[in-house]
Amino acid sequence: IDATGRSEGPVPGHRTAHLFAAGSWLLSLVVFRHPLRDLASVSFHDERSSHILLIPLISACFLFLQRKPIFESPRWCPSIGVALLLIAVVAWFGLKTLLPRLDDTDQLSGAASVIVLVWSGVFILCYGIGAFKAGAFPLLFLLMMIPLPIAFADKFVSWLQKGSAEACYALFRLVGVPFVRHGFLFSLPGVDIEVAEQCSGIHSALALFIAALLLQHVLLRGYGKKIFFMLWVVPIAIFKNALRIVTIAWLGIHVNADFFHGQLHKRGGLPFAALAMVMLGVLLWLLRRPQFNPGLTGTET
């Protein structure tokens, strides 16, 4: 019986557990070769999904680095592992009947969800609930390899777009640039700029979110501080995106109109991404100070 009181199976040898898990994982690569190939393809062609290929590699690295507590005492757990695999099978065949009616991205999101469920089921089957709890972060981190469904992605883009427009409004007033605002459109001296969907900064927001997840896992202790840290990711992403828009607008008005179409506009996200990381770093430094209390309770064992 494990720490939760749940009955688990006999203790397999480490070699047996690893061989069975590796064989099952390789079999899953064969079974899901087509959706895995599509995931790799979309990672190269869709900026919202460019991180997908990195996620399994990062998870594997954390599993390796934390291998001692995770794989110290493997136990067969068919009651949960097989149940998850059966759910994955049912979901897969259910998706097969629905997939033709879905958008390509939604099809891939469903297939990726099943893959993550299968990998989790295999892990629990081979190593048990205790090992899953010890490796919860790298295993749950695999959820990040699921492409955002269209409906959710559109709402997220709209939210970032609205937030960026409001932040631009505040920054334009702060720097003293005269403007007239019409929703997402800002009429500035000699030029109109629009905070369009492609200016929402969803790619950089996702990258910042993933970076924040890794940082809080490695450097913070206590769920209260972790939650507080993650709550600041989206506001920082919105501020960073608005600052980029306002900076380009100010330079285009006061320095050279070429800034509206130059490299800073097309490929100048790196300095502002670095600024966002600095802001996260400062917040991280504050949260690591023993006397800093964000007002959220919760400890981590």
C-alpha cells in the first residue's frame, strides 16, 4: 500500500520497470507517428506552437536530474495505469469519429492530449503513484506540448490585444505623445497605428510563461510564492508588448519614420523579451528573500 493508502502491485526491478516503460514509449511513437509528425511540423510553421518540440526534451532532462527520488522505489500500479490507458484508447477512437469535423489545429490538440495521457498512464503503470508524485512537474509539463485549441487561442489573443491596447494608452499618456484613440486604433501625429491581433504578442507571452514555469519550479519553494510569481507573467508580457509598440511609435514620430517598418518592428522583440526576463528576475529575487510574503499561504513538501 502506498503513502495515499492505495493498493499497488509488486515491486519490479529497476531494470524491468525501465525496459517495460521504454518499450511502451517506443510503441507509442510508432502508434502515434502521424500526429507526432504533425506536431513537429506545426512547431516549425506556427509561432503559437514553436515551443512544442522543446517540451518533451525539457521534461526528459528534469526526469533525469530528479531520477533518484522519482525512480528510487518503482511499483507496478495497474489499477490506475491501465485505467488511464483505457481512457486514452476510448478517447482516441472517440476523436477518430470527431476529428474529420474539427479544425486541423483542434485535431492535433486532441491527438496530443491522448499522447500525453498515454505517456502518463505508462509511467504510473511502471513506476506507481509515488513516483508520479515525485516527478509531477516534468510529467505535467508535457501538457505544454498540446497546441492551443482554436477557440482558446483566439480568446487568449483577444485578451492580450485588449491588454496591450490599454497599456499603450497609459504609456502614450505617460510619455506625452498626443493621440486620439478609437478602440485598438491610435491616431498619432502624422500616423495611425493599430494594436492588431498579430501585435498581441502571444508567441512571446507563451515563451515567457514557459520560462516562468521552469524558474518557479527550480528556484521557489512554497505554493503561495509560486502562484504569486505566475500571476505576474501575463501582466509583464502585456507591458513588454505595449512598451515595444510605444517605443517604435515614439521613434517613428520623433526620430525617423523608417522605424515603423524597420528591423525593430519586424525582428526587434529580443531586447524587450530580455527586459521582461529582467522583470521576472527582479520579482524572483524578491520572492526568494525570506522576509518577503506575497500574502498567499501554502507550503510545498
